Amino acid sequence: MKFILAKKLKMSQVFDSEEKVIPVTILEAGPVKITQIKTEDKDGYEAIQIGYGHKRNQTKALSGHLKDLGKFSWLAEIRGKVSDYKIGDEVKVDIFKEGDKVIIIGKSKGKGFQGVVKRHGFRGSPASHGTKDRLRAPGSIGATGLHRVVKGKKMAGRMGNDQLTLKKIEVIKVDPEKGLLYLKGAIPGRRGSLIKVIG
């Protein structure tokens, strides 16, 4: 199982052998350190906890959990077989190769509280024939016999900041010296956000 944590840097483009443009997202990936190994016998499932980044201060509870492994900005858990690793091992970006297909897990950009036109693509009311200040209003929300709003009704609300998973994303280039990973296409999240890369 291949895995790493990365920070989204920016989007760019590279050229292939036929001089075709490939849009890429550049990630600053790893190195990550294995901080805990969970087993079926002890925890009920198999997983690896990894730490990435560096921060100056952390709680005493976290310091006790991590012991002498370091202070990490992010801790994440990857489920899967753990027999190949032990606590303290370091995983670097060179475990991935060009052409690998990976799974990406990240959080989309938060857009705050939005109306139905932006959030759900509603058409809105016609701008003529006496319509006044109701152009982007949701209109009727259906029958009122229930005396409540039906669950899942498309209405205004918080938009974005949701976890998204993309599968079969191609690795275009790996730069082990700088610790960079070039992935084909767009990746969810703002610049500086945490991305899980699983091979």
C-alpha cells in the first residue's frame, strides 16, 4: 500500500513527449512519519497513523502519544495492511512513480452561506412582468401538510468545505529532490490545504 500526506501548492502545466499541454496540480508531498500502527487484535481494524508538517507547540497529551517522534501540523489515519511498516519509519514521495493511478482525498473550498441559484443551480424568477426583489428567491418549497420542511429539500445554506474523493488520478511527474508530486487535472481544496494521496 502506498500513501502520503501532501500540501496543495498551485496549478500549472507541463508538456508531454508530443508537445501536448497537460494541466497539473503541484503538491508538496511528505516526508511523513509513521506515528501509530493499529491492529485487528488490539483496535478491531488495521490502520496506520501518520504525521506531516511541523508546528512549534502541542498539547501534553499529544506529546505523550507521539513521544520522541516530533511535532506535526497534521495527523491522519490510512486504513489498510500494516505488516510492512513500523513506528518511526519515514515515507517519502519517491514511493510513487510516473504513470501511477492514485486516490485523492481533500476538502473543497468553503464558499460560506449561499442562495439556491449558486448552491443548486436554480433558474430564478423572470426579470420582467412585475417581479421585484424576488429574482433569486427559492419560491415555493412544496406541500405544507407535514408542517415541517422535508429532509433534503434544496434550500439556501452552507456551501463547500466538504470532503471529496477522486479516483484514478494519474501521477505525471515525481520530483524527489524537492519533494513535489505532479498530478493530472484539478485537485479539491484551496492552496495550503491538506491532501491524502493513496496508491
